[in-house]
Amino acid sequence: MEKKNQLVFTRSNAAAKRKFDEAITILEYSVMLVELFGLEEFNNIIAGQLRLILCETKNTRIKREKVTIDQSLIKKINPNPRLFPIKDSIQMSNVITEDIFDYTKQRIELKLWRNQIIYKTDIEGKIQEIKIIDFIKETANKIGGAQAESSFPNKSIISDGHTKIMLIGIAKGLFKSIGRDYKKHASMNLSHIMQKIEQSALGD
């Protein structure tokens, strides 16, 4: 039986594990700064870290064949990561919440997870669907200032307000999938920041 809320780390070099831990910590701080302090500039950090951890790919050629190599950090520390699936009710998303994933179900492998539909809407009588991987990559490009051509059928398919909620929802889903207690770590991170501020004030 699967052990819930636990990511088993298999053979991996220390550098990859350290880089993964750093990316998770950056993600935690960024979610906390957006949630608690309204610093929405950190949404671009959340999107970038989610892409780095979950959706980083590289196109290359092997024997003249075009090949896409998965370079996601989570794959470098665990060759077969599994994450909680999207709730069945996440279909027509007129009301967006960060409660996206179903933590009562078995976790699923990364490729299947990335290709789940996270958002569906009706634009001019046509149903438009967006996969997790496309949402993360597109959002990271858009708010990170990249000039890459949009893969969305409509550039305004998701509002900025919805984007913020969905980014936080995906990040929290990732935390739960790897057994990371976000609330506990957010409290620790906040205490760390306050301690540094106090030390700085005393130094003045």
C-alpha cells in the first residue's frame, strides 16, 4: 500500500538533492510572501520554481532524431515521482479556488499528472482546456517577461487573479505530495524573517 504524503528519495547525487531542497524553500517563501503580505511580484518566482521542479524540459537531437529530455528537479532526485491528482470537480472553473487536488486518492506518476486538465472554460462557444504543464510553462513565460509565442488559444483565457490562486494551489499540492508541511514551514520561515529583522534593528 502506498505511503501517503511521503516522497521516497532514491539514489541521487548530493548536488541534485540540495538544489531540489533550495527550490522547495524558495517556493515556500514565495507562496508565504504572496499569501500573507500580498507581494504579488513573487508570483513570477512561484511560476518559475514550479517549472524548474516539475516541468523543465530540453529539446535536443540524438542520432538526428529530435528528443525532449525531462530535466525537472523532482525527476533528478526521484526517477518515478508521484503526485496527488486533480479533483474530478475541477471542470468548468467559474469559481477558482486553491483547493485543486484530491488528497484522498492515490498519487499518480508525473507525466500523467502534468497532462491533467486544470482549467476548462467556454470562449465564444468553444470549450478551451488547459493542462497543468501548459499552465505552468505559459505562466512562467508570461510573468517572467519571456517573449515566447503563446500556446494558449486566447491570451486572456485566465485572468491574473485566477492565475495567482492556481499557482498557490499547485504549489500547495506539490508540498503535500512530497510530504512537506507548508503551514509548519511557513511559520518557521516567518519566525526566521522576524528574528533577522530584530537582529538588524538591534545592530542599528
